[in-house]
Amino acid sequence: MLKYFLFLSIIPSFILALIVGEVVIPINDLIHPNGVYSIILYRIRLPTIVTAMLVGITLSISGAIMQQLLRNPIVDPYISGTASGGALGAIISYFLLNYFIMPFLQPLFAFVFSLLSTSLTIIIGKRGGVYGLVVGGVIVSYIFTSIYTILLTILEYKHPNIPPLLFWLLGEISIVGWDQVIPLILISAMLVILSLIYSKSIDLVAISDELSYAHGINPQRFRIFWLAFISFVVSYEISLVGVIGFVGILIPHLVRKVVGGNMRDLTVYSSVTGASLMLISNVISHGVFGTIIPVTPIIALMSSPVLVSLMVRINDGQRVES
């Protein structure tokens, strides 16, 4: 029953996101949009909705893959430092590039720094078990966030049109037009397809390296490929919507509770549930308080009970082992 609820939750979330925003669109104008409502719907509301769904899909799948491959239930692109590295790379591109070529090279800068931050997290935390990666991710995130906060403070005086600090720290989904959404659609489709194709291989690596070798999979190369690809996906998202956290922890955990832990089911159900979560979060962000609220604090409030329960369970498991 809960499986169907997760799968069908996208329908009311999508309808609510169409109606509610900074401007509420009446249902009649939603069915037959005219004038201003037509512009809002097709040029702003729909691109924003599609972006929110794709961000939810990719962050959820990315979190599930990282948790499987690193055998750690509390890592995701936000915790691992991947997101903060991508934000730093995107901001550095403002320093080094002019505005004519920056839209083309900004995702590349974000990708390089996302990959760097993820690698640093793994190097710092690889010997510390579950907590080691988390601590490593927190350290790397603080370092990169501190650097880009300083850079932004300097840049804001010279270039006031650069997105403000809150955008980069906490995320905001406000898209006008479809130019930047189309590449995100292609990247998201690649992630979903590859996740489904390699779902059995991901499950094997999640069980043990020995089993992976027995089936002809080099687990280290496999992890490097996926961490690089996830860094690429997340870095492009960050250049569009800033840093959005906790989706990759909350959604895979909920889906595992309902449908189990194999990667194929995680991919399918995490995609739908992650898209629904981002739509609801964006409705709250844009349409509830009369002003735009960053997305990450909203999701953090939702995911904090899940994080607490995970930490308690890990602590209990470690006590039993000892």
C-alpha cells in the first residue's frame, strides 16, 4: 500500500505546484491560460517545476548510489562535500571568466571542484568507518563554504547581479525559460538510465569487494566512475539552483523502509518520491510565507528526525558489535 502511495504522490504534488507560487493561478486559468497567467505558467512556473522534479530525482538517486557504494547510510552529495565544492567552482568562474563564456564553462569549474571535494572527503574519512566519512565531509564543506563566502563578499561589491550568498548556501529554485532546463533533462535521464542498467553491479559492490571481483567488477574503478559522474550531475544542478541538502539522505532512507534496499527499486521509487518532496518544498518556499524561503532549511526540518533515527540505530549496532 505504501509503495503505491510513494508512486502516486507525484500527482497531487505536481498539481499543487502548478497552482501555488508567488502568484496563485486559478484552476480555470490553469486549464485555459491567457495573458499574464499564460506567461507565468509557460515561462516561469513549468520550467521551475520541471527543474525541481529533476533536482529531486537526481539528488535522491545520487544519495542512494553513494550510500550503496560507500556502504554508509548517512552520506549524500551534501554531507560528502560534493555540493560545497561545486558551489566554490561555480563562484570561482565568476572571478576568472567574463560573462559571455561563463555560462558554458561554469558547470566545468563546478564539476572539477565537486570531484576534488568528494575525493578529499574520502581521503580524510576512509579509515574512520561510518562517522569518518561524515566528519570528513563536514570538514571539507566548512573549508569550501568558508572560501566561497569570502569570495562572494568580495564579488558582490563589483558584480551585484551575481546570485547572493543565501542562494549558494541554501538553494533556491526559480527558473525563467527552458534554455538551462534542457541540459538538466538530458543529464538526469543519463543518471536514471545508468542507475537502472548498473543496478545489479551497484548491489554487488555494496555487499563486498570480493563478490564484485568474482563477477568481473573492479570495485575501486566502479566507485571512481560513479563518484565522478555524480559530481558532474550535482555540479550542473548547483550552477542552476545553488546547494540543496538532505534530499539524498531522507528519500533513500524512506524508500528502503517501504520497498527494500536493491538498487533498481531504489532508483524507481526514489525518483518519484524525491520529485514529490522537491515540489512540495518549492511550494512552501515560494507560496506560503509571502516571500521566498531557501529550500534547504525546509528539507532539513523534514529530514532531521530521519537523521536522528539513523544515528541512534548506528550507535545501537556498534554497541551490539562491541
